[in-house]
Amino acid sequence: MTHRQILEALSGLLLAMFVAMISSTVVTNALPRIVTDLEGSQTGYTWVVVATLLAMTATTPVWGKLADLFSKKLLVQLALSIYLAGSLVAALAPNMEVLIGARVLQGLGVGGLMALVQIVIASMVSPRDLGKYSGYMGAVFAAATVTGPLIGGLVADSPLGWRGCFFIGLPFGIVAFILLQKTLHLPVIKREARIDYLGSALIIGGVSLLLVWVSLAGKQFDWVSATSALVLGGALLLLAAATYVEARVAAEPVVPLRLFRDRTITLATLASVFVGVSMFASTVYLSQYFQLARGMSPTEAGLMSIAMVGGLLVSSIVSGRMISNSGKWKIWLIVSMILVLAGCVLLGTIDERTNLVLVGVYMAVLGTGVGASMQNLVLPVQNVAAPADLGAASSVVAFFRSLGGTIGVSALGAVLSPQVTAKVTEGLTALGVAPTGGQSAGIPDLATLPAPIRAVFEHAFGASIAELFLVSAPFAALGLLCVVFIKEIPLRTAVHAVPETPAAVKVASS
């Protein structure tokens, strides 16, 4: 494909990715209104978020493996269609049960789009040129992250109401589908399709139970309880069975364990887990910091994220182009992980009185590191993977990054809650106010509180959220260590320079 043909195909791919990314951020500010309108509970509120996350994370490796067996173009369009169907059902949902089911459908589609877009781009472009195109993906990720909450807030307050948050992705998705049909033309490697149904079911079941545990433990049931032991034990049992099936039984495993014999793939996957912790934690808890420690509205908090997203946007594009021009990628990964570590340490020093300009600078440092590492960690994996394993290898990195982020956010949330409770209790006691369980453990409406009590809550959230970044710092250090030990292999200049596996038998036009 020529550069122009690649850019034409990218238009549909990146629009599909934008639709997938914005689906999770656009609904954030509308959630309280959704739950109230549909007469839901706090449990329902949690599951509106968790349902999409479960479906997206658990099915990512399955989509990646399907991309090694079937038409990638057809799969992208299928994932987009599933997402659009889920969005339509969610927009028309009459109750919480239907909405949660629709969010599962959306998650299935988003998981496919997030995995397949990277795989398709790698099928069109050589690893040497992949960097600059990955930079465009980083830019789309940044744009969706910063505009999603703002668009969601505006739409929820418009005559469309909260249902408009689900309708808004439909026209973009339809346009993306048409663009993909017109511009995306890939060779299809015809192979004997032996789908690993058992392995897929075990992986989805095990990962789903694991995410249910980390998402709901400490909220719906105690971390140390019979329910916790049952859910975690079931997850570990299913994942152990999945490992056995993938290693010994499946002819075409969803996650080929032989991939991890390659040091590059193993270390890049581990680094992606640690980047996921920092990336997801920063987006989730910095929003809480601005609203609960600085008294900002959701829209104002969204605007404050521009500092981090700006760093992410610039670094993803610049690093990608520099890698394509020089062919050197390891130094960029090392520098990016140093910046992630520095950003976590710097944000660990903030409190409710820190100058906002300084907070913005710290966020820009973290965003710059995440932007240069997030997409570029996939690059060395795609460089060493055989074409027949390209989909599985790419999706494994995305899967573990998402899994690391999900577990990280839940674990950090478990750390945050008791820290806030302890600081609120201490502050109220110092004021001579007897704290109640609801006062010390709940999320307050700061605007309704007297100034002294409001100051107690702002300090509790400001100091506690800063501590979360200090907890994240060791994970960033481990990610840096993984990157240091990755061996730099020159980037291939051809799309399919690695020999095909014996299973590849024929090439046809899609």
C-alpha cells in the first residue's frame, strides 16, 4: 500500500478507535443521572462500568487470535457492528438490567476494536514505519480521553439527556464502517480455522471472575471473606485450566504460550502491565482529586486533564516519527518509563493547596511518559512475532495492559478508601465534631458543607490521592527495569519479512 492508501485506510480505523475510546469516557459524568432515572442502586452503578470493562478485557486475546485465522477487515467491521448494536440498546434501555446487558455488548465491540486496529495497522506497515502511524493512534487516544467527559456533560445537560451519550457514537460508527469498506484492502492468509473454543471459554471465565473480584471486593463484599475466597479460587482454577489447555490440548491456542519463550515479548508484556497501572490510575484518581480536593465541577476537572493529554499527544506523535526515522526504539522506551516514574513521584507530593500550574506540569510529565511508552511497547513485539502470530502477540500486550490497569485501579481504590476515612475522622475529631460512619466513609457534596468541614474533606482526599501515586511509583520502576533488559532488535523494513508458519497456505484479496 502507498502512503496515501495507508492514510485513507487509517481514516476509518482511527475513527473506529475514537468511537471505541469515547464510549467509556463520554458516559462518566452522566452516570449519577442515569442511575437515578432508571431507579438503580449503587450496585447497578458499579456494574454499568464493570460490565463493559469485563467484556472488553476478557475478549481481547480472543479477537487477536481470530485475526490470525480470518479476514481482519471483516472482524473490524463485526466488532464495530457489535458496538453499534450495544449503543443503540443502551440508548433505549428501559431499566438497569437492559442497560448493563447493553454495556456488555459495547464491551465486546470495544475489545475487538482496541485489539484489531493495532493488528490491522501492523499488517499494512513495516515495523520500521510503524512508529509514526502508532503516533496517530496515541493522538486519537488523547483526543477521546479529553473530549469524552466534556461531550458527555454537555449532552447530558441538553434536551437529548443521558440517552444522547449512547446515541452520539452511532453516526461516527456508521461513517467508520463505510470508510473501512471503501478504503481497507488487506491480503487474507487462508488457513485451516481451528478455533479453540475451550481455551476461549476458560480464559474469558477466569479473567471475568478475577476482574469481578478486584472490582467489587471491598465494596460488595470484604476482601477477606467466604465470597472473596470463592470468587478468587474459581478465577485461579479456571486460569490454571486455561493454561493447561493452551499448552497441551489446543491445536490453535488463543494465547500461544510459546510466544513467551521470546524475551522481548515477555518483557514488553510485563512492562505493559505496569504502564497500565500508571495510565488508568492517573485518569481515574486525578479526576477525583480535582473534584474532591479542589472543589471543581466535572467539566472543570475534564479541562484540567488537558495538561496530561497534551503531553501524551505530543510524545506519542514525536516518538513515533523519530523511531521511524532512526530505527532506534529502545532509548525512547527507557526515557518514557523514566518520565512515568518521575511523574508518579512528583504527583505523590501534591495536596489540596499545591499550585495548579505545578500540578499541570507534573501531569504533563506523566502524560509524556505514558504517550511515548503505551503504543511503542507493542512495536518490538510486532517486530519479532511471525505474521501468523501477529494478531495473538499484539492482543496479548493490549490485554495485559488493560488487565494491569483494571487490577491497579481496584487495588488503589482499596488503599484510598481507608486512608480517606482515617484522615476525615482525625480532622473532624480535631474540630470537636463527632464523625459518623456515613460522614467519614462517603463521598460528600462539598458545596453543602461548612467551610471548616469542607477543608477537612479536601485535605483527606488531596493527601490520600497523592499517596496513591507514590504506591504506583514502584510499578513504574519495575516497568523501567523490564524495558532496560529488552534486547534492541533492528526493526524490519518489510511487512512480512518473518517466514510464515507451515499452516499458511494461500493468499487472497479481501
